[in-house]
Amino acid sequence: MAFCPTCGTQIADGATCPKCAGGVGHVASAPAAGGLTDNVAGALAYVTIIPAIVFLVLEPFNRKRFVRFHAFQCIFFAIAWTVLWIGLAFISHIPFLGWATVLLWPLFSLAGFVIWLILVLKAYQGQMFKLPVIGDMAEQQAGA
């Protein structure tokens, strides 16, 4: 499925957006003023939270729902990931539970990397892949 480059509504490939009668085709077909297509900007938003914040501030990107969605999802994912690590660090200082966290650290790290990789690839493919809770919050912030 493709998304309207103007409003971000999901449309069939090659169809005209019924919501705004805007663009035809895939979200990646409309390069922004900075030379980046929306799918590349969406993927770059996940590189750290710095590009995500930059895309929310810069003029050509902050008007595009697709880029805003991925920038907000990156920020919310980074916050959730930080809270998880802080919680795991606290648990590691509890006498008997601390030993269990030795096995959890690598598993959580691998899971986080896989999730991050999926988010980057889906954004590059022009898809608005939503994480269960974080994706809904990002979609609300991006403007549905």
C-alpha cells in the first residue's frame, strides 16, 4: 500500500487520494526541498533522536505527516527504551534478582535492535508501521 504524499492517507498504488485529491503513488515519490524523499527522511529519523527532533523543527519536513509520524515514534520509542533500561538497572541492584538480569540484558538489547531495524526498514519502504502503544501515540501527535 502507498500513502498520499500530501496528507499521508493510505491509498492504493497509483490511485488518487480521496481525502485531499492530492498526490498519486508512493510516499517516496515526492522529494522535499532538502532533496530527501519522505521515506529516506522517515528512516533517518530513527538514527537517533537528534534527526527526529530536527525533522520536527525543519520546515519542509514538519508539514509532512509521514515524516512527523516516524519522528514522533522514534522519540517515544527512545523514551520507552530508556525507561526500560533504568528499570532493569534498578532491578539489577536487588540481591537475588540482580543475577537474573545478567541474562535479560543481552535479550533486551537484541530485541531492541531488531525492533529498531524493523522500524528503519519499514520507514524506508514508505510504510507507516506502528508499534502497539507507541505507534498510536505517534499517530495522534503527527495529526491523523
